[in-house]
Amino acid sequence: MIKRFISAVALSAALLLPTGAMAAESYIPSEAVKKSQAEFEADGFGVFLHWGLYSMFAQGEWYLNYGINAKEYAKSARAFYPADFNAREWVKAIKASGAKYITFTTRHHDGFSMWDTDQSDYNIVDATPFKRDVVKELAEACAEEDIKLHLYYSHIDWTREDYPSGRTGLKTGRDSTKRDWPSYYKFMNNQLTELLTNYGPIRAIWFDGFWDHDEDSVPFNWELPEQYAMIHKLQPGCLVANNHHSAAHPGEDIQIFERDLPGENTAGLSGQAISHLPLETCNTMNGMWGYKIIDQDYKDVKTLIHYLVKARGMGANLLMNVGPQPNGELPEVAVERLASMGDWMKKYGETIYGVTAGDFPAQEWGTSTRKGNKLYVHVLSAEKPEIELPLTCKVKKATVFGENTPVKFTKNKKEGKVTLHLDKVPEDIDYIVELETAAK
């Protein structure tokens, strides 16, 4: 049954695609994409929301992968009734944090769709007593609050038999020999067409799951160029991002780093070469992405702000994750953390929004961000009041950010250093010194 009309123009756009190699080699970002990239880079801070059927079990978003039978798991949809879900309350709490965009999980690896899709009955409208289109309500709330919406979409499905099995989801009870890539690829593209046709402007599609086939003896062909081209045709300004843990692929508009800042690899999921694309690092507010009831180890406000500042010092956005509860509410502690971050951003957001990476790599004491002829020095952890900056540009003036209090500084042209002489060792979460420099 057709529940909504998908325009003939949109479907035609989805069909008129260049072949793989041609799409990859010929991709040149459109002016609409460049505009979205610039807005994205200026935003600096977004909130990730991992919420789906898995939230009911309160064991994280990979619960189905832990040897659970997919058919038994699917029965839980009949009890999924998040009575306290309020998209407007979510968006207002996130906006209060200072975040400028939301990335929402429309469909995770468990295959359950959080919108009224025509491609499968396994969705929040048809399979649950809740019968509300969460993506629609979230899109409307974001539009009201001028928050940009990004949509996460998994390339993996641990329930559909036409998905060619990779290295995960092998104990869900499905017949992994009944793979049918053309069928599954068509299913995904039809779903993406819905999301990009029926829910207003979507600033980015955030893919995940490419790594499911990273151990294949023969490289798996995901046919990404064609899929990326379809997205750009459906919404010319929509950015494509893919959390594949590898170097950027042709056709992508954002480069993602998971649980690490660009260039780092403490979690074993990043470390790839840094591209010229806008950068984003995603991390969790506690330990999990999806809600896990025993995981109450939320990062404190200082840690969260430091991570944001360090990301911006590298020219990257921070996408900080919150896992909503089964009843549809954001965890109270997460809301408190968001509010505290928002209080800080009201005072210091100028040093975070619309900035580029600082003039030098991160130092033991902190980092820097730049906006025009202003260099913001973020002192995050200092052991002495003298802060050495590996800086060669001309410094005209130094003041405590937000004040007219001058900061003494000396220059050592021979060593290419500028030393700030603070009155005392800073104890603030982030002690910011604003330098007026020669034009960059």
C-alpha cells in the first residue's frame, strides 16, 4: 500500500545515475554542496541520537548481535510505545546546549526503520502500537528551531535475508546464504529516496556499516558512487558522510572520525589520513551509543568542553552522542550536561562557531582556534603561568577573552615563539586569551 506520494521527479533522479567509476571520477561538489559544507564547518557542534527498537532492551544498539534471534527480537516491536517522546523537547534541549545540528539514527543495523517507510512493515508506524513517524516529528521540530537535521542510515541489516552477510550479525537466525545484493541495494535506495523526498531539507546522510565487509577476501562492491550520486540529485545541497574508518572516498563531502580526534587512533577505529574535506569526530557522552541502563558513567562537563575545544582546534566538528531512553525521554544526566555546555557556549561560543583550526598543533597546555585576524588561545591545562605558543605571525595585542584585561606577552622571533605571561596558573575549564594578529 502506498502511504505517501514520492514525486516522479525524485524517482527519475534516483534512476538517472552515472555508472560507478564515472560517478567517482566525475564528482565535483556543486555550489549547493559547498554552501552546506561551509555552514557545517561553521556550526562546529552537533548532537548524535541513537534511538531505535534496541533501546527497549537498554543494552546498547548492538543488542541483536549478541546471539539474539531476529524473529524473537522483532516481536518486541508490539510493545514499543515511547509514551514520553516529544520531538520539540528533544530539539529545545539540544539547542540549549549550543549545538547547531542533530544526527538521528533512522535505521540501525537491526533493520528497524524509525519512519513510515513503504519499503517494509518493520517500522515504527506499522509494527508498533505507537504508530507515529518519529523522523517526521523530529524534522518538523528541527525546522521550527532552526536546527539542521542529518540522518544516520546503516548499510547493514542483521534481519533481511537479501543483505549479503559480512562479519557481524551472524547469530540472528537468518539464512545468510540467501543473499541478493541487487534486491537489498534497491531497498536501501528506495528508503533513502523516501527520506530525501518526504521530510524536507536534510543537510547530510550519515552512512555506517561499510566496515562489515572489511575482512572479505574479495573487496565488496557497495556501489557507493551511484548511491552518492542519487543523494546529490535528490537534494543537491545534501552532504554525504560515511563512517567507514578509512580514507575519504570520491563523492563524500564530510570525513568522519569515530571516538578519536583526526589523526589519533586510541580506540582503533580511526587513524586514517586527514583529507581536505570538512571534518567531524563523533564520540559518546557515556560509554555506549544506544541507551544502556547500567552505563551511567557520563563524562563530566569539563571533559566534554575540552573535547569540543580540541576538535575545533583541529578544524573538526564534534558530534556528541546521547542515547534516548525506551520511554522516549533524553536521560536526565545528559540533559544536565547539555545545559551546562550551553551555559559555557553562551559566554565563549564566539571562539567555537565559525572558526578554523588554530595556527599550530595542539600543545600539552591546550590549543587554539582562529577567526579572521583573531587567534583564540585555549588554555585547558597549564602547570605554570607562562604559556609558550609556537607562533610566527605578528601579534598586535593580547587580552583575556570577553574582557579588556591585557595579557603581557613577549616575542622570540629567532625561535618562532610568543610567550604569554599570565597573572597566575589558570584554573578555569578553558582560560581563553584573544590575540589580535596580522591578517592571515
